[in-house]
Amino acid sequence: MRASLVVLGSRGDVQPFIALGTTLKARGHTVTLATHGDFESLVREAGLDFIELPGSPRDFLAHPALAEALQQGASLFRAARKVPRPTAEHIQNLAAEVAKATAGADLVVNSILSRISFESDGSTPWGSVTWWPLNPTAQWPAMIAPQANLGRPYNRLTHRMAGLLDWITIRNFRKDANLPQLPFGAPYRSLGKDVPLLCPVTRSLFTEPSDWPGLSHITGYWFWDREWTPPRELVDFMDFGTPPVTLSFGSIWPVHPPAETLEKVLAVVRSHGRRLVLVGGGPATVPEDVFRVDDVHYPWLLPRSSAVIHHGGCNTTGEALRAGRPQVVVPTFADSPFWAAKVHALGVAAKPIPFQKFTAERLDESLGAALTDESIRQRAHDVGESVRAEQGTEKAAEILEEWVERWRTRGSVGATA
């Protein structure tokens, strides 16, 4: 089987697709991953074929207007209004390249963001991936809504509003791409109903509710266990004395002033008698009790850390859960406030600190709890064991292989979805 995986976004979006791709390849399939040129080296390191798609996540995440918007609140829609839209030419080029990347495949798997640029011609089985539970349900509110316990009518209403906002957000993109509009008020209606929709998060947080369509699946996280050797200096740093705290803001680092952020975090970390590992951000020059590293394998680093401070991206959250270490989450926008609230409610993380309220005082309170509260530490350990036991990519591969077989034996099931 020739599988074409298409994903747009940050490394946190791309790396799970690499994990899925390596699993499909190990099961005997040919895999091509189409994404931004920023991630070509990682895709090729995993032994997958690569196709470059136009653009870069830095076009949005490193734009100065994003930091300005996030200072006013965590609204993804405000941020999208502040940062200039891609041109119609860029959008048309992207849609054309996605079409090329998926032509001739026996299976297409796209992320929610790249699904917006994709249109099925009915000849190939396909499915999508969402980073949070997307299908409407009466069991919980939509990701973007206040996570209030107001009952089933409220939950259903939030999903209706979320669908309308999604449609408003993507309608001009689809128009510029010369693609037909998706259903009004429910652009992802077919996902999970007519084609598979996979949600790669832990079942310790969610299981499928009874009112979800039959093709929606929560699989467990998709982890890429790459072959990676840590630098000798990092090994020595981790092995010396008390385990350090790890700080990683992932793709959202550009909104954090490097020197100011390090000064604030380091002062708090030092007050608790710890050193700091700084991943992928901060100033180029750091003190002796800080180890700065740009590329690191989280399954090696995080279990050796005393606590993890991170931005709350879905897959960084998954790595922290897998490591079984206490967390402090500083959410910024999009789904990060959602995941920050979920891991706090799960009992594995201290009280979240919203980006707009990220002060030394709040960090001191939350980091202190993460380092000293035995209930948080024990809960993180227990959840880590559960997450490590899940075989998310294997589960996803089985679902996709079964879907392709159904398509072949029954005809074009859901071909026009």
C-alpha cells in the first residue's frame, strides 16, 4: 500500500505523523510524508519519502503580531485576525501541491489543518487526524468553549458554535484555493461518519462517547522513538546532583522574550534548589546551571527531569505524560489552554499559568507544587505507566488498514465525503 500523509503546522503536528509513518512502513507499506521544508531532515531521518509543501510554521508563529495578540488573550481567532493571511496565490499553490502529493496513493491521511487544502476525487480512501476530540457530543463541551459543567444542552450548543466558527474561519481559504465549500456550520461533518477520524491522545483522558459516529477513534498518542544519542555534556549535566527542571515552549517560543523569560524562570528554579535544561529557545548564552539544547529526544530527557514546564501543545503534553513527571503548563492559545486544564484536572500538573499572567510569583507557586506535592508526583507516575502501555500508532495503523480493505471490498465507501 502506498500511503500519503499530509500535515501542516509545527513540529508538534509533524512528529506524530512521522511516528505513524514509521509504523506503517514497518508493517510493509510505502510511506510519503508531505509537509513544510522545515522538517525535511526529520522525515528523512525516519526513513520516509518526503514532499515539500509551501510555507513554514514560522510565517505565523514568529510573526510579531502574534505576540501582540496573545498579550490580549488566548483567542485563536484574534490571533488569526492580527497575523496577515496568506495570499490567494499561496493558497492556490498549496492546494495544488497537496493534490500532487496525494495523487496515485492507496491511502491519504491528513491533519485537520491540511484537510482544508484537500479535496477527494472519490478514487482514494482517506481519513483525517485531529489533535483534540472534535466530533460533537453531549458528554463534554467543544475544545474552544469554557469547560463548564452545565449539562448536555450546553455541551451540544458549544459544538454547534464551534462548527460555525470553523466554517467562518476556513470559507475564504477554500474559496481562494478554488475548492468547494465544506458544509455550512459543520465543515467536518463527514469526519468520523463517512471517513475515519483519528484522535491521537491518551485514553486516560478520553474514551469515545456513545453519541460519536462509528469511525471516530481515540487511539493513544503517536510517539516516534527515534534513534538518538545524547551529547556527552548533556548526560553529564543530567547525572550531576538533583535532577534539573526542563523548560520547553516548543513552537511558541517566538512569543516569549528570550532573555527576560530565562531570567524569570531561572530565578524561580534556583529558589527551589534546581538547575535548568532549556529546550529550543532562550538566549544563546546561558549560565553554568543551565544547559541549552535545540534538538533533544523527549523520551530520553523528560524522565530524567524533576518537573517539566511547557506550553501545553497536544504532543508535548503527551510526551510529559508519557515521562511520568509532574508538569507546569503555561498555555498560550488554540488548544493549549484546553490541555493545560485537562492535565491539571487529571492530577498530574500544578495550576496552569496563562501566558498573559506568566509571572515569577505564579511560577513559584506552581513549580513548588510540582516539585513537592507527593499526590501530583504519584499521579504523574501512574498515568505515565498507562500512557506508555498504549500502542497508539499500531492502533491507528490497524484502523487505516481495515478502512482501505473495506474500501476495496465494498467499493468507494464515503468516496465523496
